[in-house]
Amino acid sequence: MTKNGYEIARSGAPLDKARGAVILLHGRGGMAEDMLALSEAFAQRDISYVALQAPSRTWYPHSFLAPISQNEPHLTHSLAAVGEAVRSLKSAGLSSERIALIGFSQGACLALEFAARNAERFGGVAALSGGLIGQDGTPRDYRGSLAGTPVFIGCSDVDSHIPLERVNESAAVVQRLGANVTKRIYPGMGHTVVDDEIRAIRAMLAAIAGGEKERHHAV
């Protein structure tokens, strides 16, 4: 459990032997175990998976398109839980380049928002049916640089929860922050995850796990 009371479920490689780690963020109404089940399709045995569980199965109460103030303090608490998970992985010896954030739906929104607000060179970010948080016109004056972080954004062109305009805006914002963005819009797809997205994430994680195991040691 995190300091903020968010439950944690784990799978994959033991952290002390892992070449990389992934923080998994479920959708509204979902469970950490749902994301761990999804991770099996990534087929990366050298990756450690850390799935956070939101209280009452939701990271914040209202739509991600609502004014940010309406989703407080829940949004701040959820972002803090992700930050705590990142710091924990770093303390275990993994550099940020070996850490990825992957979320679906509400969890995708949270992953993107965290990466934008805490920009550094991550191993990767994958937002499956999601976008940056806040009402239209929300300032996107994030600081820092994603420094070439691979960011995958996949969504339907007719998703009833995720406007295509927000997907496009989100991709443009993280690209301005220095991310290497892959955006894929799937015609007529439902609010789900498809094989093409799985393949993209599998390649992202293979790149993280490949080569010499790099670890960061505090001094």
C-alpha cells in the first residue's frame, strides 16, 4: 500500500532482477488485477509490473474533461500515488529510463497527466483511450522535458468518452515537451484495447528491457 492508501498489486520479474518496470493504471471502475492480466499479453519476462488500485475504483470522481478543480483533491492524491510508485522504483535501483507508465481510459489520462507534470526521460508512456486532464482551454504550460520519451497514444475516432480533439491536443502537447510520439487513431473502434496497441507496447517494453541492465544508485 502506498502512503496515500492506494493498494498495489505486482507481477512479472522480481524487482531485484528486472531490467525495467511498468506502472499500470486501470480505468474507472476497473481493478489493478485487470491491468496485470493485460500485461501478460506484453510477453516481457524481464519486466516487473506494478499495478495501482484506486480507492473506490476511480482515480477522480468526474469526467477528465471537467475543470480540474472539480476533480480535486482526488486528482492530486492519485498523481501523488503514481509519483510515490516512481520514486519507489528508483529507490530500488531502476533509472527513469527503465520505468514506463501504461494506463487505460481514466488510467491513460492519469498516466499522460503525470508524465506531462513530471517530465523527464521515462522508458515509455502508453495512453490507451485517454488524454490530458482538464476542460477545454486548460493551460498546458508544463515545465521540464520528456527528452525523447517514447509516448504511444491510441484511441478510437468515435470513442464516446474521449473526444478526438483532446487526443490530438494531448499528442501535440507531449511532443512539444520533447516526447517521441506515436499516435494511432482506429476507425470505429470501441472503448477497448486492440492487438495493434499491444504490439506497440510490447516493442516499447522490449526496448526498455533490451541491452545492458542500467541501474541508478543513489549517492
